[in-house]
Amino acid sequence: MQRPYSANLTPLGLNLKKIRKARGWNQDEGAEAMGIPKALLGAYEEGRAYPRVPGLISIAEKLGVDDLMGFLKNPDFKYKTPAEL
């Protein structure tokens, strides 16, 4: 039996989607900025797939963020806009 959609959400997926939406990107634009296919971004956001560590590092570097996994939990942390990169 497949789990409901919401049960698959992960900190990584939620953070990727949050960053993408904060920058005003649709999935096509977000995937292009991250250097991955749109379908893969969708799978990451929905918790159906997970990047390996080198891929995770590459995505974080391309987005200019430190904490895709949600470990820092710093309330003062601000996602960088494209203009700030």
C-alpha cells in the first residue's frame, strides 16, 4: 500500500520547494538553476527520490545556501535572492 502524498514530504523536499518559491521560480526554472531535470526536482520535493551527497552539495552551491536539510534551524537565516548571489 502506498503512503499518502503528505507522508513522503521530507525536510529536503520542503526546503527545496520553499527556496524555489521564495525566488519566484516554477519547477522548470528551479531545475535549470539547480542543474537537474524538472522531473528529478519534483521527485526531490515530493520525497520520492533523494540526491546522493555530491548532488546535494552541488545543489546547495548552485543555490547559494548552507542548509538544505534543515539542520541549522537558525531563525535569522535568510534565503538568498538571485540578486544577492
